[in-house]
Amino acid sequence: MIHPELNLTLITGASEGIGKCFAEEFARQGHDLVLVARSEDKLNQLAEVLHREYAAKITVLAQDLTQQDAAVSLAQQLVDKELQVDILINNAGQMYVEDFCNSDPDKIEQLLALNINALVRLTRQFLPQMLARDNGKIVNVASIASFMPTPKFAVYGASKAFVLSFTEALSEEIKYSHVSTHCVCPGFTNTNMMLAGNGLENVVPGFLKVSPESLVKDAYQAVMKGDTIYVHKFHNKALVQWSRLYPKWFVRGVSGFFSRF
């Protein structure tokens, strides 16, 4: 059961995939929720289900997080509703698979706006409030791509490496408070994001794919336990360890070899 002082959880990208599973797991664990995504209809449907099944209090805020003023807008809406965010889950993100030189500049800009800028702005918006109360958690969703170069995913992988580094740096800045930052690093997860990977789902072996429900259930326990970095499943942990043990030129070369397939 949750600590009563860590109740209200804001989840971005909550309308589907990992974000939706975060909403389900946190509601099941007794949290009230603020659900954020662009699709208000999907959020309302999810809110109705979670309220019916878990009696959770759900607030829906439809917002395009790629807009520069999105974090300020969300914060003001919460002030107007007299709501205080105790846990922020920066889950919203995009994947884009393409050789960089052939990539669409607009898609790249949108990916950076969501994967990096929105996450930083939301963290900057809510972290000072948590520090003032000396209580709270910020959970950033990255990837195992955070730990190694990812040809054809170059911008996506670099954005997730940013998320990991950013989370770790903040964890040291605030280590003497009762506020904590956490980075959840999934591997291949069966969501619509994988389906957007230009056939990625067809080349990844089945045993490497996990359900978002499994990921989120384990991630919840890791976050509540206090893990700063959580890599899901043994095979992903082994891959991360491999990427750290071997020379960068070797890891880079192996990644490049497999990217050709």
C-alpha cells in the first residue's frame, strides 16, 4: 500500500501502452491520478474504468506536450483544481527508425520536443514544489537504448541517453532531500511504439519481448523501493552489462552490424 503523503500521481502519455499500464498499476495500488495525453476521449474512457474498478479519483488533462507552454499550462490547471502532484511519471515519448540522413526533419524535431524538452520542462515545473515540501518522486521512462549507440535509432537512442544522464544527475543534486528521481529502462515491449518501428517487431525474437503490464508491475516495486535506475528483465540487464564491459568501438560495431538487419 502507498504512503498517504505520496498519493497523487501525474502520468504523461497515459492513453495507451506503458503509460496506460502505469495508470492501471498506480490506481490498483491506491493512488489517485492525473492522466495526460493528447487524446481526451481515450483518457476519459480509461478514467471511467479505473474509477469503477479501483475507486480512484481521476483527473483528465488533454495536452500536447510538444508545445513550449505545456508544462506551465498543466501546472496552472492543477493549481486551479487545488491538486498537488506527489509523483510525476514522464512516460510520453516517440520512436523514429530511419537512417539519419534520410530522416524527416519535422519528425526529428517532434521527437526531441517530446522525449527531451517536455520531460525537462515538466521536471523543472514540479521538482521545486516537491523539494519545498521535502517529499515526492519523479519517474522518467528511458530505454535500454540509453546505454549504447543505436544506428537507425540515432536520435531516439540519444534522447533516451539524455533521460538517463539527466535522471542520475538530478538524483545526486537532491540526494539529501526526501525527493527522489528514478529512471525506468524497458527493453523490447509489446506496445504500439514497437509497431511504429518500421518492421522492428518482426525481427526481435519473441523471448525478448515483454508485456507492458509485466514491465510496469516490476517498475512500480523498484521505484517504491528506491532504485534510481531500473532495467527490466535479466536479458536486458545482461545486454546493458555487456555494453559497459566491452570497448566502445566493439559495442558500436556490433550495434551497427545488427542494425543492417
